[in-house]
Amino acid sequence: LKKTKRQEAKIGIVDKIFTRIGASDDISRGVSTFLAEMMETANILNNVSEKSLVILDEVGRGTSTYDGLALAWAVVEYLHNNKKPRTLFATHFHELTRIDDFLQGVKNYNFLVKEWGDEIIFLRKVSPGPSDQSYGIQVARLAGLPESVVKRAKQVLTNFEQGEVFSVRRLKKAKLTQQDLFVDK
């Protein structure tokens, strides 16, 4: 492991520390990953005080994009408008970075990244302001996804960014096929 510089952080005295970082399902109890995430978030919202420290990571990621964004936004608003605990809230919802325009006590920060063509280097430094882009496809490449998948993801992302959506008609024209799960041998 590479050693990094450590700096002090003054948090002050807190009465409770709440975290919602990652979630997994519990099939034996019929609890999906998203339900587990929401149960943890509900526990925080129902028990937090103005003297608490709250750390939330990716609230809303376990559901559809719009539902997740709406829930994440509402959670931030609730914490800001009600108990006002000290809160760290990590998200990949770029739309959520505009919330500081509406809530006086909210500040955006991002982790710095150095780009070299299609490659990225995480600098592990925090900088004021929202991130101006996402690096999900580059991280997928780092994880070892086949290059054809990475290339196709870039094409699909470009279509989304240009406001194009997929229609059933366009998908049929593309002659996409789905493999059978069970194949007779």
C-alpha cells in the first residue's frame, strides 16, 4: 500500500455517528438491496439529532435513476431543513450537485482526477465544487471489462448525452437477440 499524507480533521463532539455505506440483500428475510438501503436511511432520518455526524454514500443507487435521484434529493433536504446534523453525502447523481443553489448550508466537493487520453489517475485529493463529469466507463475499463463493452458503453453514453433515447422500433432494427437461458442439448 502506498502511504499518503494525512492531515487533521476537526469534527468536534458528536452524540451519534450514523453511516450508510454499501448495502446487501438478505434473501432469507426477503430484503432486497434497495430495501436494505432504505431501511438504513430511515433509521438515520428517524434517530438523527443536530449533534450527530451522518455519512451517506450513494443513497438511491439501488433503484431507477429518477427514483434514486428524487430520494437522494429529498434526504438531503430533510437533513438540511430538520435536524441539521453535520453530514457527508457522496453521490454520482450529477443533478444533485445543483442542490447547493437551493440549500444555504450545502457545499459541494469532489475528488480530483488526472486524465491521460482514455486513462484516469485518482489523485485522492478533495477539491471545492462539483465534479464536472463521471468516470464510470473508465473505471469499468480498469476493472477489466472487455474493450468492446467499454467502446459500446461510450457510444450509448454519447447518445444519452445528446438526448437520444432508445425506442422499441430502433432496438428491433438493431436486430438485438437475447440468448435463451436454457438450451436443449
